[in-house]
Amino acid sequence: MNRFIGFIKKEFYHILRDRRSLFILFGMPIVQVMLFGFAITNEINNVDIAILDHSKDVNTKEIINKIATSKYFSIKGFISHEDEIESTFKKGKIKAVLNFEKDFGKNLVTQKKATVQILTDATDPNTANTISNYVGSILQNYQQELNKGLNMPYQIVPKTRMVFNPELKSVYMFVPGVMTIILMLVSAMMTSISITKEKELGTMEILLVSPLNPIQVIVGKVVPYILLSIINAAVIILLSIFVFKMPVQGSLFLLGAESTLFIVNALSLGILISTISSTQQTAMMISLMGLMLPVILLSGFIFPISSMPLPLQLISNIIPAKWFIMILKGIMLKGVGLAYVWKETLILIGMTIFFIALSVKKYKIRLE
């Protein structure tokens, strides 16, 4: 019995000395609870909206002020003409536009009825529907305040239009997200075990004595997987178009170029993981646990980033999948060109260069 108790103590000491085991036991559950607790929400907060006010009377100003003072919306601009609505949405920041009809206040008094149009970016149908409901609730509350003590009540009629996805098809949201997850995880996992496999098989010595410099080894590891992942991306896009009837409003060439850029980004991240991992098992664990949760929760694929706490919003900026999903939705659903997605493209290019440079540096350190 004493031997058995001693064996148990030894196992406790072994676990407590192993930082990786402690992180898996205590760190990962805490991280997962925090991420799921704060990131998963169906509510909206500080959603950016724009106003098109044809009337500019007392009533519209009161409604705008009521919306601005709520925690749900942040008014980011006023547009002057309906022709600006589409370009405003294509920029990707504004999620809704409130369009007040001409003579809104006058119609409310004379006809007891006035109309406001709620236009939402329905590339994310769940968020668009939630925004419409929240705006409708604020309008209804304002209407009730106006009708206190009146025999003939005023009626504010909200008319909702879902832009880019009028039928609110959920596939419009899931296809870009699933494509991003597949390309990120498959590409990163394929490359994350490449260098660690060389170490475990004992073939690293061959690379050490070869005339290839670190950058050539890194690029050589990535190139075959780039070609295979491009084929993977092409299959996903074809399935999206012909099976799920996902439209591609923009340039197929630009879509292909951006997909290739993201593939290179994911592969370079996988190479970085492989250079800092000592075994294939460690590399696989980092790829799965370190990439899957952030990609799903912090990329804006399912849950709106604007509704998350500020620290998570800041962290989301270093998730490459966030920027690629924005690019995919812009090209496929909004039909935008490079002029609208240049910032996201530059961010992905910068991340890719950073991952490759860091991989080369880590590779040098380990081989010296």
C-alpha cells in the first residue's frame, strides 16, 4: 500500500513539474470558459450604423438621439442620398442604415403615420435580423411615448430590407466561415508537422549538412502544400457555387488571389508552429487547440465581434481568419473590388511576412 501511495505521489510531482501538463489541466479550461462566456452571445452592442434623414425635423432628431444613447448602436455617419447606401455597406464597417422618409414629422401629424426604412447588411443574416428587431423595439418605445394621452395615436411603420441577402439564407454566412476554417486548420496542420517530422525521423541532419539556407528550407516546405491547398480551395468554391448556390458577385480572379494569399498565410503559420515544436504530437495539439477556438469564436464567423468585450475585440485583430472572412464576404456577396479590401489584404500580407520571418529566425536558433 505504501508503494502504491508513493507511486501516486510521484505522479503528482511529475504533473506539477511539467508546465505543459499544468497548462492543459488548468490553463485550457480557464481560457475556454472565458472565450465561450464572453464571445458567444446573440446580443448586439455598439453596432455601427448610418443615418439617411430626408426630413431633418424634430421627430427624426429625437429618434436619432434615442438610438444614439442606447448601448446597442453607434452612429458613425450621416449620408445625404440613397445612392450612397450601397457604397457605405461595401466598405464593411456600417451594418445598418436608417432611411427616414421625406416629411416624416409632417406625415406623423397630418396622416398619423410615418415610415422609416431599416436597411441591414445581411451577409450575416442572424446579426441583420437582430439589428432589425432592436431598431424596431426602439421605434416602438418612441411611438408609445408620443401616444401618451392621445385619442388618435401616431404610428411609426418600420420597413426592413436585407441588403445582399434578401432571403436571409444562412448558407451565405456559413460558406465563407467554413471555407476559412478548413483552409486555416488543414493548411496549418499539414505544415505544422513537417519540420517536427524531420526531427523525429532523424533526417534533420541531412538538412543541416545540405547547401540550402533556412529561407530555402522554409519555402521548400511550403510550396507543395500551397499547390495542394489551392486545389482544396477551388473545390470548396465550386461546391459553394454549384451545390449551395452561393453567388460570387465579384471577380473570380481576385477571389482566387485572396484565397492563395490566405493559404500562404496559414501555411507560414503552420511552419512557425513546427519550428517551435519538438514533436509532431505537440505541433498537432498547438494547431488544433491554438487555432480552432480563436478561428471559430474570434473571427466574426458566427458571433459579431462588435458585441464582444474590448479585450477580445483587440485580440481578434491578430486572427488572420477575421480579415479573410471580411474579404470573402466582400467579394462573393457584395461584389467589391480590391479598392474596398486593400486594407485587409495588406494586413494578411504583413502577417504572412511576419510568420515567415519568425520561422526563419526560430529555424536558425534551433540549428545553431
